[in-house]
Amino acid sequence: MNLIDYKKLIDNKPIHIATVGEDNKPNLSVASDVKVLGENEIIVSANEMSNTQKNIQYNPNVVVTAFDENWSGLRMFGEAKYYTDGEYYDFCLKEFFSNGQVTPFGATKPKGAIVITAKRIEEYK
């Protein structure tokens, strides 16, 4: 089982990303500008998510959930990296904002890109 198998579930669909910060407090974010990059990587356009950014820089361990309307989906444990420029940032800018998209919060470009490498995937049905 790899992330290519879940492309329809993940690409441009809402996912949840759980992180933990320096204060040991959990943070849960929702993102929908998401794409599968390969068998064990996804990319998330960080359009807001300032707590998520801080937490990833402190502790790269994350948990991601994605599920469909029947509650079938996955829970992915992984490591995240946050990028504010470079190829991953450019990918998010082109992929999610090339048509003049504006987020509900008024963002017209990503603040960053989060690349998550899966270490373990659990499927639930």
C-alpha cells in the first residue's frame, strides 16, 4: 500500500494534519490544496497554517488523515518539511494559484509548502 493508491482520496480533497509544538500542545489543521507527489510523499500548500509551520520546524512528526463520505480512508504517520521557496514552493504556486485562486482567508499565494514523507500508512474502512 502506498500513497499512489490513495490519489483520488487525497488530491485536492480536505485532509487533516496534526502537529505538536514546543509547548507540547497539539494542533490540528485542515488543508485542501494537496497532491500526491509519489509513493510515499504528499505536498500541501500552506496558505495560512502558522501554528503548523512553527510546530513542523520544532517537531517534524505529523499525522495526516483523509477519508471519503463513507468514512473510508487512511491515517498516515510521517515526517514533514516546510519550504518557503524553491521547487516545492513553486509547485504549490503553479498548481494551486495559477488560475488566480483566492482562499477563503484572502490568500493569493501560498505562505509555504509542506512536504510530508509517509513512514506508516493505516487504512480504515
